[in-house]
Amino acid sequence: MSPRKIGVTEVALRDAHQSLMATRMAMEDMVDACADIDAAGYWSVECWGGATFDACIRFLNEDPWQRLRTFRELMPNSRLQMLLRGQNLLGYRHYEDMVVEKFVEKSAENGMDVFRVFDALNDPRNMARAMQAVKKVGKHAQGTICYTISPVHTVEGYVKLAGQLIDMGAESIALKDMAALLQPQPAYDIIRGIKETYGDIQINVHCHSTTGVTLVSLMKAIEAGADVVDSAISSMSLGPGHNPTESLVAMLEGTGYTTDLDMERLIRIRDHFARVRPKYAEFESATLVDTDIFSSQIPGGMLSNMESQLKAQGAGDRIREVMEEVPRVKADAGHPPLVTPSSQIVGTQAVFNVLMGRYKVLTGEFADLMLGYYGECLGERNAEVIELARAQAKKDPITVRPADTLTPEWDELVAQANALEGADGSEEDVLTNAMFPGVAPGFFKTRAEGPKNVGKTPEQLKAEEEAAKRKAQGISGPVKYNVTIAGRSHSVSVEPA
């Protein structure tokens, strides 16, 4: 009997560098790997969405839509995949339905194939319109379950959520584990439960590697019937990132499963990113393995965010108190999974509680979360905190789908974008400004200057290496060289930078 083929989604072009180096990788450092990625035999290539939009216009002076078009051109044989935050799109608020439809339409037009649609609270109402929009343009709608652990989250609950997503038209289901909380047995139980209940729906599994257990979780998920798993080429893997693609291939050798990936291509992709990664060392996370997440449930990005908030207040030494406060705030809010933007909302409120007293001041976003303006959580929200939120925000709680409270905004967004210097009048620019109104105007002004690479050049890296060697050898002061120019010898002293 031939082995069952397991599809692989390669995340090196998006989530890997988002998790490892704050999404700073320049497009020019990816293009030379694209031909090999395109021919390696992946089920899909994740290359867009998440924080790439923000990082492109905030740090890299690069048009994210052009990035997508370039990927489409360079990988004509691949399914391109993106991460889409449901009604939030790629921004940090809910958008009115027409804006959601426009965004999906334009993404598909520019080359996107697979839309992994999720909601930070796992509220299906916040995913429904985006899923419909994806189906309308004939692309692959992947309904997503954000995995978390809490007293109210159960295997049965996740299986039921999968059913709701299938009813909404999901062509596949993604189990998304952004904090590396998915242990092997729950992975098996959830996948098995979905397969036994709903038959042959495709299931994709996405795990980070931060806790060190999730390569085993992928194996158990595959044994339970998972069809596609996410991984990152080894030179762009581990730490707060993902499990290595080549390790996944090796793990399946001699089993009843195979990826059919082209190992020669994988080695070339690996070697390419091994050359590129050192350029971005200054942006790298220091985390290698962190099992504290099992108790704190705080993803790495959220932890660094809270640390910087505390340091800004001169209270860097109080991080332990904040980490203890996070689970309490999470419980009061109804146990939302901690993923953008709920992780930032819960984390910032925990910081406020430690610095100013519990719920003495609520952030506007946390008040909205408590009042239902982000959607419904699985757990019950703390009634006392809801009353504090009502008093501070001066508005009542809602139980309807949050986007139903919004008025049409497309025409206004068009007018706003078209009034900006450097905007080109395209619907893509309207969407860029709608999602990042604080950043897009500056980007439009400088766009014509072209992309900027924030990584170090090979020359800078070599100079740093030389300086480190000299320091290790106890050498200081200038280095003397003899150079010959136009036949004459000169003695030159070079000071270390």
C-alpha cells in the first residue's frame, strides 16, 4: 500500500520571518529562493498577510501589493496563501462589510489563492463575511480555529466550531496554534474528532515551536488524519518560529506517510536563507525554548510588548506581576485566545492593572472587548468589569455581530486616500490607508524612492566579525595595511568602526 501523502505549507516567506525577526525581511532577500520554493512540491506557500503589510510600509518603504504581484510572477505553479483576520482584515479594528469584500477581491486579483480566515475570539460571525467574499471570487476559503487552553475550551468545543465553519462554506479547516500550546494528545483528539464527525474535510495544522513539543504534535495530528501541516525551512525555523521542513520530512521516513517534497530543492532553499538570516540578527528574538507558556499562555511577541510598556514607565522589574495578572484579565474577558489583537488588549490591561490598581483605568480597547464590540468569547465575562467598562466608555454592551453596528465607509475611505500626497488613486491604496491610516500617508510620500533593506550588508557583517575576532584576541587600536596605488606603496592605518 502506497504511503498517504501529507501536504506541506512553507511559511518561510511570511510567518517565519515575522516570528523570528519582526517581519523585517526585504523582498530582495526572498526572490532568489522563489524558483526552488515553486518547484519543491509544497501544498501552498504562505507569503502574505499578518504583519507583512504593516512592516512593508512602516519599515521597508515597500508596497505590499507589489510584493504579492512579484510572488505571483515568481511562483506561477504554487498556491499562494495569506492570513486574514476576518472582519479586521489586516488592521486592528472591524471594517464594514463592503471594505472586507473589496479587500478579498483585490487580494485575489493581485494573485492570492488560499485565504486562512481567523478571528481572535473564534467568533464565527466575525469570519462569515470574509469567507463568503473568498467563495465569491472562486478562491480557497480556509476556516480557522485559534487554539488555546482554558477551563472553558474543550475538544468537543473545537469540533463544534469546525462544524460551524464548514456550514459557512469552509473548503478546509486550519487548527492554528500561535503560542505552541498544542500538545500531542489534544492535537490527536481534536483532529480525530473533526474527521469522525464531518468526514473527509481537509485539515491543516499550524504550530509554532516555542515550547519544544510541537513536532510531536504534528506527528500525532498526521496520525489522526491531518492532511496538510505548516513548517519553515530549517535555516528559518525553531525558537518562537516553526518546526523545520526537513525535520518533518525525516520524521515521516519509514512511516505510512510521505511529503513527496524535493530534497535537493529544500537544500537550496535552506542554503539561501542560511546566507540571508545573519543580516537580520539585530531583530532576532532571544527565545529558544520557553515552557512557561504552558502556564502563562503568553506568546513571545506579547511578552516583549508588555516588557517594553513596563520599561517605558520605569517599571521593568514588575514583569512577573504582570505575567501573573494576564490569566486573571483573560478570565474576566471570557478566556479569549491570545492572538492579535486580543493578546495586545489583554496584555496592556494587565500592565495598567499592575501599575494603577485593578481596573482603576480601562483601555478603550479593553472596554470594547468587555462590552462585546470585538465579538463573543467562549467564556462568560465578569459582570462587575462589564459595568466598569459601560461607565467608562459611556455605551451599552452589544450582543449583535460587531460589524452590524458599522455604517458604510467605502466612499469616505476613497476620499481620504485620494487626498493624500503620493496616493495613486487605486483601490489598493485605499485599502492600505484604511488599514494603517497612521503609517500609509508617510509611505505614499516616500514610495517613489523604492524599497529599503534594513538588514546588514555582507561588508558590514564581515567588519563586525573582524572586530569581534580582534576583541577576542585583545587587539585594539588601528590596523596597518600596505596598499599599492598606481605602482606606489602606501602605509594605511584603519581604525575599527
